[in-house]
Amino acid sequence: MIDALFETIGGRSTIQAAVQSFYKRVIADDALRHFFDGTDMNHLRARQSMFVSMLLGGKIVYTGRDIGHAHAGSRVKGLTDAHFDKFLQHFRAALEEVGVQPDKLQKVMGLVEGTRNAVLNRAVE
């Protein structure tokens, strides 16, 4: 059940640890690092934790920009499906690192994959 997913993977502390690990991996990736030039990473990690928590059914209100606007600068820098796939790989690895169980991990990844069209600013077919 999606409502319980946030809590069943460990809640806020798990999400925050996963987001921290995720951005360490992303910044270390030569193919992705440039998307974050000039970015306030503390602010981004806080917003991303809020967004992922909300996505997973946590009782957290996301107060950041909508997903399309939030990724507009990255699209200008050339964000593609291949980059999105790399982001997904790093997020999966981060979730594994913080101990999210495989069945729950698949559900989380499905929800994150569901943001692809919005991130890439494509109409849903």
C-alpha cells in the first residue's frame, strides 16, 4: 500500500540518509555533476527529502517548485533519458545502502520512475 510505504521503509531518517547518499553518488558522477553547478546542495537535499517523502505517502507537505520548473535548468544543460536512467541507478544504490528491502525498493523505484515525463517536460501519452 502506497500510503504506508514511507513508514515501512523507515520514514524520515531513511529518506534523509538515502537522499544524502544519492547526492554524494551523483556529484561523484562525471556525467551528472554539471547539472548541479552553482546549486545550494543543502537546500536541494532538504527539498528532495520532502519531495520523496511526499511521493511515498508521508504526511509531509512539499513546498518546493513543481517538478517541471525545478528541472528546467537541467533540461537546458541537456538532461536526457540516459541521464535520468543514471539518476535512477544512483537512487537505487542509495536505497540499498540504507537498507530498504528489495520488495519495497521496487515500489519506491516505480514511483520515482513515474516522474520521468514531468522531469523531462514531456506530455504523458
